[in-house]
Amino acid sequence: MVSGAAIFVMAVLMAVNVISRQVFEHPFLDTVLLGELSVVVLTYLGLAWVYRLGGHVAVRILVERLAWRTRLWVEVAGLSVSLAGLAVAIYETWVFAYASLVLGERLRGIFRVDAFPFHVLMPVGLSLLSLEIVRTILVDLIALAQDKPELARSARPPDDDTG
């Protein structure tokens, strides 16, 4: 929903900018700034939801040929490595956001907006993605422990996308 609102804001801003340039021969000054902020909202707040829906790009040519137990162990290992990388990214983006808060950074344009709320969306979105990854790891480990492949999303055959 938030991502949809961000896309709508971006579309409206582009339309306003085009009309402003063509009719008034003067562009709307904050179109680029507000568009960039919309991209931040769109990207970082949508990460966890897209992951939960299984919408991220995944190449499983080799992994799909493995037995379900091996497949789950490969997924657990890969997600654990991803989680470590996300931990570094969360830390770095939080340091970046905190610096903007301490320095009182403001985004310049017609509107003078504090930068911190937009910078903090990055670690928040990455943290939500990390929680989804932890959930997936736990579900996979439970499926392995209970010997129930149907519990794990990755152990099932891929959905038919032809419909």
C-alpha cells in the first residue's frame, strides 16, 4: 500500500513536471527530489513484502535438482550468508541515517524537509527483510526437523505461471 502510494506520487510528479515545462516553460523545481524520495520509500519498504510473496528473482536451476532436504540446507546456508550481509547493510544505513539526524540535514528545494525520516526508511526496510529471512530459516529448519517438506516454501515445486 505504501509502495503503491509512492508510485502514485511519482506519477503525479512526472505529470506536473511535464505540464509545467510544456505549458509554463518552467519545470516544477522539486520533482527530482520528491521522485528520489518516492523511490526510497518504494524500494526499501517493499523489500520484505516482495520477499514474503516470493517475488524476488531467484535462479534455482541446479538447486531444484537436489533432494528436498539438501535443497533446504542449501537455502538455510544461503539465507544465513544473506542475513550476515544484511546486518552490515542495516548497520551502515543506520549510521548514515543517524548522521543526518545529528547534523540536522535538510533536503533542499521549494520544500525544506528533514532528511532523517527518509534516510531511516533504509535500515527499517532492510530490518523487515531480515525478519522475513529469519522466519524463512526457522520454517526450513522446522520442516527439516519434522521431516515435512510441505512446510517449506522452497521444497515445493515452483508454481505454474502459465495461467
